[in-house]
Amino acid sequence: MAGYVYIVTNQRHGTLYIGVTSDLERRVHEHREGLTPGFTRQHSCTRLVWYEEHLGIGTAIQREKSLKRWYRQWKIELIEAFNPQWRDLYPELW
């Protein structure tokens, strides 16, 4: 089963949330609609700005845990290398 690590935010250089899922489209939809109570709904993190696909969910989880230990500036640099304008990538998923 494939796995995805992703970052959602509320605005450019705003609050960052790093997550992992086996179904990226469904999970980001849940964030956008505020379907799950918690951090992303509280901070309005609805914009998908970065994601990475992995062959297995286990490696995706390892990558998520690693990224969560990174300094904020490193995370911003990761996003900007992939998506310099911080545009919402959700419409491009399909």
C-alpha cells in the first residue's frame, strides 16, 4: 500500500501541519472541509503545499516522523523547492 507524507498550511509561511496517509485526496478533503476536530481545523490548515509519495505506508510514517523533528526553516525550504508560490496543490491531485 502506498503512503503519502504531506504538509498543509493556512497561508504562505503560516502554520504548518505535517501528516501521513494512504489516501491523499480523501485526507486533504477532510482538512479542507474541517471534518476532523483537531489542530488543522483549529488553525484553518486547508492548503496542500507539499507532498511526497512512498511505496509503503511504513516508509511514509518514518519520513513524517523525521520531518516533524526538522527546524521550521528547513520545512519552509522543502516547500519552496517543490512549490515556490505556495499554491494549493489539491486541485492538481487528479
